[in-house]
Amino acid sequence: MNGLDQPVSIQTNQVLRHQLKLKYPSVVNHTPYKAEHAMNTAIVYAVNKLLHEQGYPQNPLADVTAYYELKTNERNVLSLTLWNYTFAGGAHGLTVQKGLTFNTETGKAYALKDLFKPGSDYVAKLSAIIKAELKTRDIPLLVEFNGIKPDQDFYIADKSLVIYFQVYELAAYVYGFLYFPISVYAIQDIIDEDGPLGKMLS
């Protein structure tokens, strides 16, 4: 068995094809195998979904570079982001980013709502923190910020929940991705203690 808190082993897979440079992670040599299989299946599904959404291979002009970043690999939590940059002509390409967070003991993938106690108004609490931060940073927005989506993009890193917004989702291209790291201690009252953020508190 994987000892408590042991990081999982990650292997980088590479696919090089015409107009595609792809690197994506796999969990390897992990027990239980069922958890490894569940995580790898979810990763491959997300990689393929991003490629499809970015027009590959349907659009013959789409030139794709895709890679990943590990954010957390400890305390039976694996959190990573998949990056996909596609250029299909025009002034600049577009990058999209997908966060995935898993329980490495079971292979379960977490949605944002799974991080909090049932019934807690996590949307309102996180939105208020982000609204104040937007004001502080004074970022000109393309649209008024009324709050996060219940399934807003996120990852976990350094005892923080990082909520982020895709390019163009809130601000102009020049601002890229907007990241909002929220300390687990700032939202401790609504965190599900058995979930991945709860493990970061201990």
C-alpha cells in the first residue's frame, strides 16, 4: 500500500504528431490499482476534451502545444493542471487550462462543491473574497463580476485553494489567467474536513 502522505509516482507521456506536441501525466506503480486506473482515465479524458474543444484535429490550422503542471502531490491529494495552447491563425493563439484534483487512495476526482461541507454557501463566501481582491488589484473587467460559478476552475497548492478564470473569462487577453489563492485558514469554517482541503489543515 501507499504509505500515508506518500506522493504518487508520475510518469510523463509524450505524443508528437503533425501540429501536435503533447505531454500529459500518468500515475504509475500505485496501489490500489483501481485508484490509479480511475485517475489516469480522468486525465486522458480531460486531455482529449481540451484538444477537441480547441479544434484539434478537426481544424487543419490548429497547431497545439499541451503540457501539465503538478500543484500538490502529498497527503493523499494529487492536484494538477493541464495546459493547452492552440494557434490557428490570427493575432495570437489561445491557452486553456483545466484543473484536476484527486483522492489518491480512491481515485475520486473532486468538483469544487466536494471541498466544502454540504449546505455551506461556498459560492457566496469565495465570491466575496475574490470580489474584494479584484477591487484591490484594480483589474479592468470585460464583464461585471457577479460571483464564481458553482463548478469554477480550481486547483490546490501550498495550503491554498486557487480559484482561477480562463483567458477572456473576466478580463482582456493581456491579463491572461486570473488566479486567486485563498488560504485554507480563511475558509476553515466551511471546509469538509474529510476532503482534500481538510487534509491541508492538519
